Amino acid sequence: MRYSVDFLKTLKYKVKYNHWLPSLLRAYGTVVNNTIYYALEEESVPDHIHIHELVHVAQYKRDGVVKFLIIYFTEYIQNYFIYKDWYQAYINIRYEKEAMEIEQYYREQYGEN
Ligand SMILES: [Zn+2]
């Protein structure tokens, strides 16, 4: 089952722009519970990135903060030992795979932005 864009847009969340946290993790955006942190300015956040981050908000809500963070970082480390590559480790985390699938679907339906 995949989250619909309509559902994602009903989620309650907070957002912070120009934040240092995502840069630390070498990402555009990072989500902790119901708060999205962007390294970018508001006008510079592509829609597909925002959809991706909203999927993480939905995942936190579905699984809870503790379970999300434990699974996320456990899989990240386990994947590193499998792939010996941090980017491959990252994209193979279950939460990232789910978010990327919906982000990709969104890009196909609505175009690049
Ligand atoms: Zn992500």
C-alpha cells in the first residue's frame, strides 16, 4: 500500500528552513517526528522533495518515533556492511525505499516539480 499525495497533504507537521541539521547528514531535508528540517530556503524546496519528507512524517506517525529511529539507523549500519557504501546503505533503508517510491510516483504523475 502506498500513501496517496492527498493523504500526505492532510498530515500535520512543522517545517524549518535554512537549518543546519540536514547539511550535517548531507541531505536536503531531514525529518524528526513531525518536524521537517530543510537545508534550503522555502522557495527552493522542490515539490517532490517535500512529498518525500512528508512520507517520513507519515512513517513516524505510523510506527512511532522510537521504532522509526531504531529501524532507520540499524538498517543503515547493517546495509553498510552489506554494500560497503554509505549511499547504497542509505537508499536501501526500508523507510527510504518507501519514500523514494512515492517520490518517484509523484514525479511521474506531476512532472519534475
Ligand atoms: Zn528520505
